[in-house]
Amino acid sequence: MEKAMFSLESFNFSKVMLDLDSEPKVLSIGKLEPRGIFDAKKREYWLSILFTAKDSDKDKEVIALKVVSLFKFSDAVDNINDIPHFFYANSIAIMYPYIRAFVSSLTLQANYKPIILPTMNLSSLKDVLIKNTSEK
């Protein structure tokens, strides 16, 4: 069996804000901003995603978080140009379910009705991530 081109090594939520002074009636996604840093020596890619959701009725931010994840590449990736284009879309798609689960758990543990984020097609963020990727 062929070794995978990349793997998710770890992730953490480095910033979290939840403001539920009043439960939102209609929640909308505010931001979903990916950024990446590639370290060619270590074959590591640090993906950070800023996510916000707001109460549409009040135009008030309800949830804000930042998740940082570490992906490792196989020996086939020696420089930033070797990163396959499918990685950019897939890395975001891999992390989004963790964001969804975290938001649901956070709101449930805060003793509110759990906020369940919708499933989304995030392939359009691939080009944003490519543009927002730098080298260490």
C-alpha cells in the first residue's frame, strides 16, 4: 500500500469566544479564513482557521475561534511547489468537522441548546488558502 501524501498530526483551539447573552434566533457564518505556513525542512504545514458566527438579527458576533493544525508531508514534498493542489481544499475539509463538533460541544457544555453548524462545501476556500500560504 502506498503511503499517504500528508497526514494530520495534531490540532488545538488556540482562541475561543462564546457570547450567548441572548440565544441567537438565526445564526450565520461570519468568517472562515484559512492561513498556512509551510516549513520545508520539517515537511510541516501549519494551518490556522479563523471562524466566526453571528446572530443575524442583531449583527452581533456570537462565536469566534481559531484552530491551528499541523499536517506532515511525505518525502515527496520538498518545497512549497511540491504541495499537491488537492491538499489545500482537503486540509480545510478535514478540519471543518472538528470546528463543528467543538462548537456543538461548547454550547452544550455552556448549558445552551447546542449550536450545530451546517455541513458546507469548502472547496472554494482552496484558492484563498493557496494565496494565504507562506514559507517559514
